[in-house]
Amino acid sequence: MPTLTAPEIELPPDAAIADDHRNPRRRRRDEEEPLPDVGMLVQPEPRHDLDKMILHPEVKTDIHAGLRALEIRADLDRIWNLSAIQPQQGRCILNFYGPPGTGKTRAALGIALRLSKPLYQVDYSAVISKYLGDTAKHIKAAFAAARDHDAVLFFDEADSLLSKRVSTGESCSTSINQNRNCLMQELDRFDGVVIVTTNLFENYDPALLRRIQRHIKFRNPDASMRRELFALHLPNPDRVQADYVVLAALSRGLSGGDILNVCVNAIHAGSMDADPEKWLVTHELLANEIAKVKKARTQHAGETGKVRRRIGFDV
């Protein structure tokens, strides 16, 4: 009689446990593949200069304070003997939180530029694996790659990896919690700069909070910042006929990323004539693009509310 082989069991995407030869559910060794590259190395450009970014003053202050701690580390050791309590001399872990489009990724590139380092941007989809043990391996691979490249390590939208640990009564709790523990251990060992971002700060595991030196809140731009953003993203003022003060008022509630899209779309709309010499961005074109973004946001909010009500969430 032929021997029957039990089918492999797939766990939730972020489940992982130690790679143990006694575990019959792990992936078979003959099916194992080399670990994938779990991120992308990005070289920052001069346009990513922090001083060129339009951010709230307190955000820039907090970022510069974090960088200064690295720059004056030798003096901190000499005066305060800081290495006695924090031996990792190059360690700096920052948390950027706030709504999408507020400059978190751009600021991470700005920090890498200031430190003359590349940015190793972790690909969440490459880290998470359905196979037992692989997620933890991929987390370690991300930190190893950052060390090898002497790079700033960047976890964008890190909510799932850094969220609160699961209670022991829930299925796969050990696996999921071991992923969290693996990440915490790697953060403790890493002697470099790590930036994590989230739109859901309240979901972070409390154990993570004490490992982060600075929590920096990114907010949507105010009116004066929105005026600056329109001027920045319409780089040929001779071809623009618009009132930035009025546009700043119309765009209240939009993020910097939204305003960039408004400007790019208006440039395309104003470049339809066959004669490039007639291309022009008008106030009306910009106002129309702002209205489109706001309409899309309203529709998205309405659809999200319907889904939440359908599955039983309070709204």
C-alpha cells in the first residue's frame, strides 16, 4: 500500500514558530528556497533634503533632535558616560505616525540623506510568509541587510508586525507572538537607525513603545503650508494663473500627498493643446482637481461606513 502524505497546513499570513525538525507542519527541507530579498535599497537624492520639506515646525525639531543625538554621541559619552546605559552608539529608533500623505516616507529619505546612508525599505509582503518559521527568518534578514549595506532601516506601515501581541487563548497565538518577540530582539541588537511608520499608532505593542526614542506625529498641512505646497508643486510660476491663498482655503483637510496629486493632474489637464506654448495651469483646473479629491474621500468614507455596519462595527 502506498504511503499517504499529510497535506501541509497553512497558517494565517503572519504566523510563525521556530523551525523545529519535530514540527510536522513546517515546510519540507527539500522544498525550501533561498530567503528572498525582503526589501529595496533606495539611494536618497538632494530633493529629499529635510530642510526643503514643508513640515510642521515641531516635526522638524523632533527629527533634528534625534539626529543630533547621533552627531554628538562622543560628547555624550565623555560627559555622561552614556554607553554605560546605552551601549549601541549608533542606535536611534524613530516612530512616525499620522495620516497618509503627510511626509513620513519622504522624511525617512531625508534622514538617510542627512546621514549619508542609503535607505533599506522593507517590503511587508516579502517579510510575511504562510510557512512556519519563515516570517521570523525574514525579519532577521531585513536587519542583516541593513547592517550589510550600512543603511537606515525603514518599516513602512508596520502595524501588523508591531501590533499588540495576541492572548494565549487565541489560535496561533504562540506563533504570532514569537514574530513580535523576534522583532523586539532584533531592535534591541541593532546598532543603527530604524524608522517605523504607522497610520494606527494605537495598535502598537506597548513593549515596542519603550524601545523607541522618539514618537513624531505627522499632521496634515495648515493653510500657510498648503500655500507653500502649491508653489512647490507648480514649479513654473510663469505658466500658472491661480490664487494660492484661495486654493489653500479650498484644500483644507488635504494632505501634502493630495496636493501633489492635485498639481500633477492640473498640469496634465493644462497641457492638452497641441502647441506646448499654450500650456497653462489655471485656478479653475486646480479647483476642479481639489473637488475631485474631496469627492473621492467622501465616497470612500461612505463605503467604509457601509462595510463596518455590514460586519457589525459601531460607527
